[in-house]
Amino acid sequence: MPRSPLSPVNPQRVKPMLAKVAPNTSRVSPWLTSLLYPLGHYVVLPFYFSKIEITGQEHLPKDGPVILAPTHRSRWDALMMPHSTGQKVTGRDLRFMVTADEVQGLQGWFIRHLGGFAVDIKHPAISSLRYGVELLLDKEMLVIFPEGGIFQDGEVHPPKAGLARLAMQAELSKPGLGVKIVPMSIRYRPRIPRRGARVKIAIGEPLSVADYAKGGSSKKEARLLTADLEMALKTLDEC
């Protein structure tokens, strides 16, 4: 299941990168999503979880470039995201950023055909980030787990700065694009979910990337965006 592979912002000022499509076979297969997502929505999740509470869906943009930035607590998150934000809610497909080792074999085939695209966290290629920029320029909805991994200690961990870098690169590539970052909290009770567990998903108000990119995409501005995202995640997690 997806894990965030973001790397830190370069110490130099971040310059707009060309949104050249990277070699990537990711796409959303309508027949596959129409089969698997309803199966998860109506069968798998209700069977495994006793209650799924979702708040804040009115904050989800119905159009334009969006990065959904949820806390990452379980591999179940990969099903919780389309359940709470996908086609049935926004009418939009989700594009997951995943690690390169997850797109191998049969699992990789499913991930790529469900809109997942890979980044190698050991050797991150600029082309992978360019692909993410291209998706935002195409006004897609991306899912990036900002903490960089699954954490089950009940704490919000500092987001990786790469999410802000990606968002600002897209905004600077096309001024006025209007990239939004939507903070989300996913919490399970018990923390390590088992049959009969409860889930609470809280969706916060979007952060407008343009508000941070007014003076150019500097390291300082990316840090400010990352800090505000962390604060928003902590606030949601306490609700």
C-alpha cells in the first residue's frame, strides 16, 4: 500500500522545473476502479470496521489541482482515501504517490492501473517529481502521505518538505494554477486496527499554495508551508 517517498527541499532556492512527463505507466483504469472501489466501499470496509466516521468533506475541492495530505496510520489508509474522498464524494480519481518497490509484480500492476505512480526513495529522480507536477498541471487530485511512513504511536510526525516543494514547483510552473493542499487526519481505535475497529477521518480546510509562493519558491517559504501543514494535521488529529 502507498507510503510517502518525499525527500527534503534542496538548500538552494527552488526554481520552477519544466513539467515534462516522466516515463511512467501510471493511469486510472475505469473498469478496474469501478470494480474494486465499490467492493471496498460496500463489502470489505463494512465487514472489517464497526464504524467509519468522516467529517469535513465539504472542504474537498471538486475541481482544480489538489494534494490530499493525510496522516498515515495503517495500510488500510489506501482504502480509506477513495472511500472518503474519491469518486463517490468528489467525482474525482485519486493519484497515489508510492515507493518504487511497491510497483513490482501483480501488486504493481494493480497500483499502476489504479493511478499510483512511483518514486524511488533511495535514489529519487527529478523525473518522478516532474510527473507529479504534470499531474497537478492537469488539475488532478494527488494523495501524498506527508509524514513519510506509517506511524502507530498516536503522534503527528513532521511532514517531509518534499510535498511543499512539489506543490510550489507546480504553482510556479503556471502562475495562477491554484494548487490546494488538503490536510487530513486518519485515526484508528485501537491504533493497530483489527476486526471491529473504529475509524475517524477528519478533513481540514485547504492550504492555498499561491499564498506561500508570492515571493518566489525559497527554502524559507517551503518550510513555512510545511510548518502550517504540520499544525493543521495536529489540530485535526486532536479533534
